[in-house]
Amino acid sequence: MPFYGRYTLAPIQAGPFTIPANVDVFVCPNVLHRLHAFWERPDEFDPERFSPERSNGRHPYCFVPFSAGGMRMAYPLGAEGVAYG
């Protein structure tokens, strides 16, 4: 998936930026999955990077292969949790 969109229901603090409520936000997993801030040698195949030892302390959403849960997550959260675009 080249990118996916979300609609913010409340303001979100993202580092030094504040994303306001009621706006569309687009995420590009291809870029996120290659950020050197999260991954050592991000362009190399290394399945061990997901081992518990190497994943300890890593932000849980720095790897989102199915847009952080895919459709199975949309239903338990309901409309109050997140709006899927």
C-alpha cells in the first residue's frame, strides 16, 4: 500500500508539530519503514530486527505493514476511536 489516510478526531502532537482535529492525514509506510531514526540499515533484509530483544523500546507504530491493524482493528475501535479514510 503506497499510502493510507486517516481523519483526526482530536489534536495530535507529533514531535514538535501539532496536527489539528478534523483534518485528513496521509501516511506513507514505505518512508516510515525506512527511517534511520527507528531502523539500523533499513534497506537490508533482517528478520531479526523484529526479535523481542531488538524491538524493546521501539515505538509500536514505527512498523505498520497493515496500516496499524487493517480492517480487523476498525470494528473494535468503532467510530469513537478513529475514522478510516
